[in-house]
Amino acid sequence: MSRPASFRIRRSAAGTIGTVLAVSLAAVAWSRIGARSSTRPPAEADHPGLDERRFRSLVQHASDIIMIVSADGLIRYVSPSVQRVLGHRVETLLGSAFVDLMHPEDREWAVPFLAGPAHRCTQLPPVAWRLRRVDGSWLHGETVGSNLLDDSAVAGLVLATRDVSERKTLEERLAHHAFHDSLTGLANRRQFQERVQAALLDPRRRASGLAVLFLDLDDFKTVNDSLGHSAGDELLVYVAQRLKRCLRAHDLPARIGGDEFAVLLDNAGSEAEVEAIAHRIVSVLDEPHTVQGTEVLARASIGIAVPGVDEYDGDSLLRNADTSMYSVKRTGKGSYTFFEAAMHERVVQQLQLDAELRHAVDRNEFVLHYQPIMHLATQAILGVEALLRWQHPTRGLLGPGEFIDRVEANGLIVPLGRWVLEDACRQLRRWDHRHGHIGLSINISARQLQDEAFLTDVRDAATKAGIDPRRLTLEITETALMRDTAATIHLLAELKQLGVRLAFDDFGTGYSSLSYLRRFPVDVVKIDRSFIEDVGKGLEESALPDAIIALCQAFRIQSVAEGIELHSQLAHLQAVECYAGQGFYFSRPLPPANLERLLPKQSGRPAAQPLSMLQASRQPADETRPPEKLGASGQVSGHGRSATRRTNEHGPAEPC
């Protein structure tokens, strides 16, 4: 195949070009690998032909592609290695434009570079571009070179290109790993935050509507704990796949961490359109899914945040979506809601409360009050229930309804519960010297049951105080017992071996399965005050508490009625032979010194107290008046209770 005269190298000029090319390639080689010595051996210096032959051999056998590109961008010379590296034959490239080998995207900047800066440099800086292989695929190349345009023998740019495709692939993998979640393949927190921030700073994208969704899987920990972490990972991958199917092509889903996901809705449109997407996600994830042979629900709570007019901080927008998600968690899960400023205020208040609670522990601001538990047939004091109070430095005496949820949420319940055990046992020992042996009931939270040191805490508290563990009754709600049932049954068995008595607290407000009475080693059932309120008013109103009392008798379990306030309630409970009770009819919770006046001055088993003495500590029972609320004395009555968390003083479901 004939070539233009300017690209046919005559044999007479070949030696000159080879020599100049060899010198240029030497400079290229030195720039890549560095010279090991600044001088050559004398023998080599005396034989310049040896250098030429050596570098000719280097050109012929080098793995790099060596080219000479003329001032007008045409390939004047290319080394044989081009066929090994790119698959092109040498003769097909000679005379063609070098930029024709380049990727179209690289061509945009390479053409002006080769026509401008490359002509002004003696040594070309390293550049990276993609070159087309004969099969149409692209090679990632890194090129260095020398400018010999002014050398009449070469008259071109001498370029040496190395294949760096493997390195480039590794770099891309590392970059992908830096911005993507390795388990689900979704964007990670870093990429998501950067994309959100970029969107907030783009006026066009803001005008078309932006929204951030923050998702948290409901009860994901249950899957991990019961089926294992591999099952949890499988569920997370499933959620990621379903999430992508619910979104549009330009939306960005991400896994923020753990079981938390987020979505950036670009071109979100109206609030109704955002709500429709959130509703679709909730509905799709609510469908059952089988993980390792077990059907599970991947329900999610979603918080939604839309940027305000002057809001440009991506982290704040994500935090607002997170805050609104937790609002959904508190109100029932498996739904979605938009962020409101009041939500942030509540979070700030919670953070402030958490800080105050930690200081309260350090400053010993917590105290215990005690409410007597009465034997209903004889009205003797069987024992007392320890109830936690916070002597707040500015707000006065606070009942557990003001702080117990935060204590459980922030983890302080474990050390605080340990203190309650120790302090209540010490108080019981102090009473022993003058009032004989009475029982002590202490409320226990689900978090305490999950603490590995709980059994040791109970044993140590009794041992250090010098009291018999058989005098202790630990009150546990049905809901707490349902967590990790096998481990709970094992712990309860160990507590029973220690001699501790166990009570079902708030019976009737939780699952209330009759099988639990056989399954768990329960000694006492405490009937929730909501069932006692209407006792004595008629057969229908009394039917349920009567049935619970009869059930306890059949199982040989002691029944304790909570919240006795009226004489009519007491009379009815005595008639159906309820074993024990507590409530304002007998006494409100009292500080230790005040309660001591009610205790019998004797040793041995407790005897009946005169009713008049018990009534001296309370207001006269009024058949129509409810118990007093928080008064000037700082006494707490405990009204304002919820269906599952008692804040009254009739045997509260307080974790301590």
C-alpha cells in the first residue's frame, strides 16, 4: 500500500531518525523509571552506535506504544507494539489522524492540547486518554513524550503510551466503593450527602422541587436476633431492590447505615406527588417476604423533609427527615409524615432532658418512695413497692411519667435500675431492725432483663444489704417478657433458683395469653388499675377482674389489685378473695420516713394494722372524688396515664 511521500522514510535518512528517536525515547524512559546512574560506563560512551542499536531494540520490543505525531496531528511513525496492545496493524495507522483513535469525549480536549500546549513544551506532561482497540473497545492509556517538532529529522511529537486499563479499573472500583454501599450497591451516606448538597445549590433543581425521604425498617433487630445477621443482610438487599422499583430513574436511593435508607427526590413536584411516592414505598415494603424459609415483614417508617426557601444545608435537611421519621416511630410505625418545626423542638428538649438526667445520676437527685401492699382479708402490710422519683432542682418532685421513657431510650435505665435495687434493699434492711420482715417489690424494665449482669446485680444487692432474696419480688410487664423469650425464661429460672419472687405487672394490658401463666415461673399477678376502676359497680363491670382473680386461684398464683381508691372496690375484692391490693385508699407513695410510721413495730411476720392508723396517712376516702393530683407538698398522684405506661402511684409499671 503506497503512502504520501512525506510519510515514506528513505533508507538514507532512517539512521538519523533512529538516532534522534533513540535519544528521545531515552528521555521518555528516564522520565518513567528514573535514571539509576548519572553517568554511563566509558565503554558505552565510546560506541554511540551501541546506544542506537539498543534503543532500536527497545522500540521494536517495548510494551508501550511509541508514536511520532506531526504538527498537523497525523501519525508519522508507530512502533510494532501497537498491534499487540491495540490490535491495529502499523500500516493501517500511518498517515491517519491520531485523534481518530481517541474516545470522542477525550477528543474534545485532546485536539486543542496537541495543537497548543504540546507544541510549546519540550517535555510533555503525562496525560491520560482512551484509545480505540481494533474490536471497538477502549484502552485507558497514559502518555508521556518529547517535543521534537523543530528537529528536521523527526519533525513531530514523540509519544510513548502505556496501557493502564487494569489500574484504571482498580481506581474505578475503589471510587465506587467510596461512594456506594458494598451490600446493597446503593449510594452510601457520603455520596448521598454530596448529591443533596449539590441539588440544594442548583437553582433549577430547587425550582422543580426537592425532597428527602428517610426510611428506617421497623423491628429489624428482631430479624437479626432471631434468624441471624445473614438473614438480616438478605432482607436489606431485598429492601434496596424494592426501593429502587418504587422510584423514578432520576431519584437517588441510598443506604445510610444499618437498617436506615434515604431517597433524594429530584423534580419532586408538589407535596402530593412526594406523598404518593412515600405511600407507594410503605405499601410495597409492607408485603410479606420469605427470608431463609421464614416469612417476615419489611415494614418501614418514613420521614419526609422539603427544603425551605432559605435552607441550603444538606445535613440539616437529612436531619429533619430523620427527626420526622422518629415521630412516625413514636406514633405507630409503618407510615410516613412530613417534617414540622415543632418536631425539632421536641428533639432539642429530649437532648436537654438526656443531659439533665445524666447530671441527675451524678448528683444523686433520684429518690425512692414506697407504697404499702396490703393483705386484703386482714388489711395487714405484706410489703412495699419501691417507686422512683426525681428531685429536680427547679421543677420539684417528678414522677416517672416525666422521665422514664428517656431513661429507657438513652440506656441510663441499667445503671439507674442497679441503684434502685441497691438502695431499696438497704432501706428494707434498715426497717428490719424495728419493724420485722416485710416484702419488697421492685419494677424491672426490658432493658435490664437484657443486661448480662442483671442476675449478678440482684444477687449483689441482696447480699450487700444482708437480706434474704426470697423477700424480693421483681415486677415485670408482659411486653418485657415477650422479648427474646427463650433467654428470658432461662433468666427467670435463674432468678427463681436465687429465691426471688416474680410478678406479672399490669396484667390484662399486654398480650395476656393464659399460656404465659404456665410458661413463666410467676408467683404474683398484678391486675391493672384500669380493670379495678369499675369494680363493684355491677356484674358486667366486675366480670373481667373477677375472672382474673379466679384464674390466679386456679393456678395457685397470688393476685394483687392495683389502684384501689374506694371502699366499694375494697369490699368487692374482699368478697371475691383477691389476695392483696394497693392504692390511695390505703396510702399514697411516701418517703421512707413517712412510710415507717405505718409499719408494725414487731419482729417476725407482719400483723394487721388498725385501719384508722393507715387512714391517718391519707385524705378520707371519698366515693365520688378522684385521687389528688400533684399538690404543693410535692406528692404525685399519677393521673394522666396511658394504656401501656402508668404514671400513677397504685403499683406503677415503672421499670424501677
